[in-house]
Amino acid sequence: MDNKKQVFVVGSTGYIGKFVVRELVARGYHVVSFARERSGVGAHTTAEQLRQDLKGSEVRFGDVGNMQSLLANGIRGEHFDVVVSCLTSRNGGIQDSWNIDYQATRNALDAAKAAGATQFVLLSAICVQKPMLEFQRAKLKFERELQESGLTWSIVRPTAFFKSIAGQVEAVKNGKPFVMFGNGRLTACK
């Protein structure tokens, strides 16, 4: 019998998700990464590339936005000790925010319960402390539900990542406006 903790990760193909999976594997956990068969910007990353990117974890494919897919293709009736969500909406738009930051993440919580998990770890964002955008409101709604779920929970609220800021640089280079709120101090980061 293998006594390694069983960890199920959604959002495993994102910028932070890949690092989370690699760290969990390096620490000796049995990790199942759940992903779309084609992921990344423009869905250019193939299933085989994902397996390489998430080496050491078992990669399973499906749709986290579809509860049946999540249970049948991801959880597969197995027990998991911990579920980690690194999900985040791609564009922060209203529909994408509620579909991913809230509903897909909620699906992951429901799947965690179905898998007998006792712990749920959520990657959120520091900016939810003063919500002004829809993705912040969607994340906060889920955070409240997670706190009331009965599971042991951890909510990580990091500041902006370099990749987030780099996205702004690329947009500005392409002639789009730089997005800033108020005097810029509210969204300042180190």
C-alpha cells in the first residue's frame, strides 16, 4: 500500500499551476493534474507537451467547467487527500470570471468532497481585498463558500506575478492602453 498523500490539482497548466505541480511532485506527493487536452494561449500546448511540463504527475484530461467530466475523467471515483486549485479566468471578463473563478472552482470543491478530501488549497489574489472587478467578486464569493465548506482550507492571496505584469507590457507595445486604477497605488506590487 502506497502511503503518499493523494493530491488533485486543477489549474495545473497555468503559470503558477505548473510550479505548484512540480513542487508537490518534488516533495513526494502522488499528484494528479487535471487539464484540457489542448491548453495554453490559443490552445497550442498538446497533451504530450503537457505530460512533459507536468512530469512526475499523472495527467488526466477533461473540462473542469463540467462537473460530470471532472468526476468521470479527473476524480474517477478515487480518494484524494487534498485538492489544490490554481484556476483563474483568462481575461477577467464578466462571463469568464463567473465561469472559472467561481463555478469551475466550485466544481473542484464539490469534486474534493466527492473524493473524500479533507483539505482544499485555493490560489486567489491579493486584489480581492478591495473588489472593484468582476473576477474579484467571483473569487470572493467562492472564498466565502470554501470557508463554510467544512474542509480544512488555505487561501493564498499573492500579489501580481511577473507574467501578469508582462501581459500589460505586451498590450502597451501593441498600442493598447495601460490599465491603472485610481492613482495606481491600490494595485502597486513589488
